[in-house]
Amino acid sequence: DAEQRVGSPALQVGYELGFGKVNIVALPVFRPSVIPLGDTGGLSVREMRPDDTKRDFALKFERQEPELEWSVSWLHGHSLRPNITPAANIATSATLELRYPKVDVIGADFAVPWRAIILRGESAYTHASNCCDLAGVEFRKRNNLFTVLGAESAIGDGWRVVTQVFHKQNFGKASNNSAAPPMLVALARASDIANEELRS
């Protein structure tokens, strides 16, 4: 991620509630990931940045206990990775459009000490509000569940070993028309690759 984008300016306010802490984050500036499109074969690229990102925000509730740390969060904003779509009239316009759909992300994480090991886990479900079909080919971001489980332990003086297991589950299958133009199918697959959403 550090090679794809730099951080976006944000305003954070925290409230201590006695039984936990609530963080409210405002994201007034939209700064998307940089997609290395490379040679587009003569096609022009038009970035369609959303105009309502000043209302993007995130909420997080976190609680720390002697034997358990956990939190839940909600992000209401826009995807930082675009859908790569052809212009609406592909027959007369050799233009690719980068569109950033709205997303809602619900997340949770925990950390539990166990002997000399700290067990950690986090999971996030992303729901994308978008719809873009052309000539029977889907150009849309799919809902997904991303989970990470891991263990962290100290070895020697200043050394730590971290082991992690990742799993991403994309929901829904492509329903592309078998008679669709090969160029559109290839472009939809490129969009999937950019969003790490290869389809079966």
C-alpha cells in the first residue's frame, strides 16, 4: 500500500466513555490508489473522482481489558481502488473511465495474550454500492470478507516473530454474456485484477 498511495488528510476526535473509547474520523479529502495501467493501446483514460467525498467518515469503538483488547469499526466512504470501465458509448469513444464506488466496511479485531504469545485477529466485510454493466459484461466491485489471524512472540533481545494467515472471500460470480466482445471481457478482468477480485 505504501507504494500505491500516500495517506489522506483526516480529522479524528476521541471520546472516553468509561467502559471504552469512541473515535470519530472525518475524511474530507479523497486520495485514491495509483493504478499502473501502463500502455492502454491508444485508449485515453478519464478519472471520474466522486464529488461527495467530504461526507466520508469512520467510527470505531475500542475497549482494553487486562486479558483482552478488541474493537469494532464502520467506514462509510468510497473505494480507493477504481473500477476500470469503458465509456458508456464504447463504439464511438475510445476512453477508459476510472470510477470509485461508495463502500461500507464493517470491521472487528482482537488481541489476547497467551503465555509468551499474543494472538491477534481482524476481519472486515466490504459492501460496495455500484452497478455498471455494458453489453452483457459486469464492471462492478464485489462484496468481500477479508480475515487475518496471527500470532506474535518475542525472541531474544528486541526480536519479534509474527505469523499470519490471510483469507479473502469474494461474493457473487460473474454473469458475463458468452457472446460479449472479447475486448470488454478482457477489460472487466483487468478491473478485477486491480481490485484483487478474480472471478470463477
